[in-house]
Amino acid sequence: MKNLRTNIKELYIKQAFEILNFFKSIIIEVHHIGSSTIKNSPFQADLDILFIVKSYDDVKSLSDILIAEGYREVSNYSDYFRDEMVISNKVDGLNINLIFISNSSFKKEEILSCTECISSDNSYSMEFKNLKRSYMKKEISALNYQDKKYRLFQLIKQEGDRLTIV
């Protein structure tokens, strides 16, 4: 398990720097997000990397360049990301999803907040692990998994909103 975590961390750094070298003038931030951020995860998950870019115009210009480099555009990644550009590649047998959003997107803080909660809060982490395990064991469909994951993230977001209000 530790070796898998080390490999994911190394791949994250390698992929993030590779993309940053191409597009350093338009990328503002890079974040490791998603289920591969969970400690002691019982499953191999895709590596999801969030790139915050200056504007949506910048996002659109990236696609052709990355596809020419061997990446593929993903149109059905998740309903939540349907308005964002998601590019995928397979490295060392692991799916790597590069998600590009504009710095002005309201989703930026939601994504980072949910990732932080999933990574650091044991109850959310356990709930997400159980959900992912059910999906990996094919106990629930991809559509059901996405729906339940969306509801979990909405719950995290609502709880964060209540904490902010207080």
C-alpha cells in the first residue's frame, strides 16, 4: 500500500511538472485531488490533477496541444466537470486525469474544500472509501457511484457553508 502511495505521489509530481513546463505562463495553481489523495486507501484509484488557469480562453487553447502529445479529451468524466476540460493519459498502468478550470470558476474552492475534507476527516474519508469500494467491486453502477459521490460532496459543501456562516 505504501509503495502505491509513493508511486502516486511521484506520478503526481512528474505529471504536474510536465504540464507546467508546457503551460507555465497560463497555469496559476496545481492540486492533487480525488480519491488517490486518501491515506491508506484500499484500492488503486485514478490520479486526478486539478490545474487552475488564468481564463477559459486559456483552457480551450490547451486541448489541441495535449491531444497532439498523446493525451485524449474525456467528454464523460463527470457531470460536475462537464463544462471543464478533462484530458486523460495512461502512465505506468494508471489513468491520469488532468482537469483544467478557470481561476474565476466557483468550482475551484468547492473542489479544494471537498478534497481537504475527504483527505483529513476520518468520517468523510471512510464514507468515500466505502463508496469507492462498492463501485470497484461492481456492487453499484458507475451512474449510481457518481450520484452518491456527488451527494457526499454536496453534504461536505453544505457543512462547510454552515461553518463559514457561523
